[in-house]
Amino acid sequence: MQGRELRGELDAFLAETEQGLRAFRRDLHRHPELAFAEYRTTRLIAERLTAAGLHPSVLPRGTGLTCEVGSGDGPTIALRADIDALPLQDEKEVAYRSTVPGACHACGHDVHTAILLGTTLFLAQQADAGLLPGRVRLIFQPAEELPGGALEVMAHGGISGVDRIFGLHCDPRVDVGHVGLKTGPITSACDKLAIRVSGPGGHTARPHLTADLVFALAKILTELPAALSRRIDPRSSLSLVWGRVEAGSAANAIPDGGLAEGTVRCLDENAWHAAPDLIKALLESVAGAYGVEATMEYSRGVPPVVNDEVSVQMFAEAAARALGDGSVVPTQQSLGGEDFAWYLESIPGAFARLGTRSPETDVTYDIHQGTFDVDERCIGVGVRLMAHTALTALWEGKRVSEVSEEHPLAELF
Ligand SMILES: [Zn+2]
Ligand SMILES: [Zn+2]
């Protein structure tokens, strides 16, 4: 792959801006805003971009924004950060502790935002100097935690015309200066399921005159997970687990209604797509056998983030250039969900794990905890990584399109 050495230019850029970016992160940390309420955060980002001569476009709800740098007819690459905080209490004793009760940047989205702001400002300088072989769309996405922000961005054309997209997430188990990469699925899917059953009730002395609904519901509770495990590839690790069951109120009365709720978790994209129809068909056959009516409400969460191989290579090459050989470490698929997955359902791209652990201490934080914090050197590292990744993807995209223009069949060989 092609690319240009940016290290010297990034050294100079960060010498001037890194302290400011850390201060920006701390400001966001002090004033966290929950999903679809990121008005102040959006305004602060927009002000910084506008001051740099850019033209950000705020999403219609007033939270989240996109901005484009570069011009011409080269490829378009998108970089995405999420900007929302979590509804939990900040438990840290630091100067930049959250000032909002019950809200905390405990997933590191303040860090992601500061990194993307720095990357945007650097890429804008490159564009001004005529050094961007295409366009870069910067997506400051609201509401990752809800989730729903990615779909909001996409509904308003946020990735239309984009050839490839990249994002990153803080990983407190990886030392700062390192980047975790993995081809294929890197996060998991999690959906919710509610089943309601109904049928004639009656006395437990005469179950044959009723639908014997509690018995039928018990069959559904055990048969559905069992049948699923035989109908879906076991490598997908799809699991249906019940968390709530309700039926009846007396020992000798068969009720006429009942409810079961649970979650469906899954590591594999194909199995995730197949799950609702398959569960519905299994439900109908089990319920039908016992003569009860059953309805299902299936609420989609997010699909797994499935990293494209070429995009991961671009990330790896950019990391080696930006941070040195040995900076890339393998990472595993997590059981958590991440709505970046929605972008990758439409366009290729990759999601990286950015090391935020301080190697000088023996403390390892975890995300979604009120104690979560990062080694702020990860901000400069993130800017270097994302700037190199955007440039690597632009140059490579341009090279591939030129080769295929010269030789229409070139991509086949
Ligand atoms: Zn989170
Ligand atoms: Zn997060």
C-alpha cells in the first residue's frame, strides 16, 4: 500500500495542539451529556471546527455533527467518534470529575471526541496544503449508548458517498501506544425478545378443557433454546436466555395468559440475521402443538461489528507508520455491543481498540465503571493513528481506482 510519512508533520502539529486537546477532553468529561442530549458537546465541537475555517453540519435533532475536509474526485473516507456519556455516577477524585450527577464519560467517548477533533484539524491543514488525495468525512455521532445514533447519522446521509469508514474505542486492558486489531467480528449482537401466550384458562382438575397454559409456556421456555442450538451453527455462539417469566396467580387455576422475556446474544452476523424468523417459526410449532396462541415481539439491538480485512490491513499499516513496529496487538471479540456495526452493514471499514492503560501503574480500569479513566497520552496516539489511517485509505483507494481505469480487469488478477 502507498502512503506518505507524516510523522514529522504530526510531531509539529501535536507539539502545538496536544495540551489543548487534553483540556478539551477534560472539559467534556466535566460536562457529560447523555444520548441525544449532547447539545453543549455538539456546540463546542462545532465552534472549534468553525474557528479552523471548516463548515460543520449539525444533525437535525441538534446533537451530533459531520464535517468534510478535502475536495476533488478521489475516494471519500469517513472517520467516526461517538460523543455521548453514560447514565452513571462518576466515582473518581480528579479535577475533571463530572459535575453532572448521574452522568459520566465512563466509556471514553470524551477521548474519542478529542481524538477526532485533533485528527480533523490536522487533516484540514493537509487539505489546505493540497496534500489530501480525496475527501475525509468526520462523523461526531450522538447516542452510541442508547443505541440509535449511528442510524440517525445514516438516515441523514452521513455515509452516502463514503467508500470506507474507520472508528476506534478506548481499551483499558491495552497499554497506551498500542492498538488492538482483528479481522472479522470484534463485538457481538444483543437483541431482546418478549413472548406472550394466551388460551382458555380453567380449573387444574380439568386441564384438557383448557390450553394448560403454564405447561405450554414451560415447554416454550425449554424447547426454544434447545431447538435453536440444533438449528444454528454452533460457531455463532447464539444463545437465547430468559430473564423474566410470568403466568398465573393461584395453585389450582390455569391462567389464560403468560409472558416470557429474554435476550438473544450472538457472535455471528449471518446467525443474527436469521434469528428472528427462526425463533418465530420454532415458537409457532411449539405453541401450536399445545394449542396456545403465541405472539413474539423481537427488538433488534445492534449487529456485531464485522471488520473488513482490507480495512484492517490499512489500520495495521497506519499504526506501524504512526506508532512504530510492534504497536499492533491482537484483540478478541467481545460480548459487548457497539452501534458502529450499522455502518459496516452498508460499507466496508474497521474498528480498532486503542490502548488507554498506563504501563507505569498496576491499575487496570474497566469501561462502564464510575472509576474509568485513561492515560491521556492516548489522545495524541489516537490522532496519529487516525490521521495515518485516513491518508493510507485515501492513497490506496486512489491507486486501486487508477489501476482499474487503466486496466478494467486489473482488480480480477
Ligand atoms: Zn459504552
Ligand atoms: Zn463506548
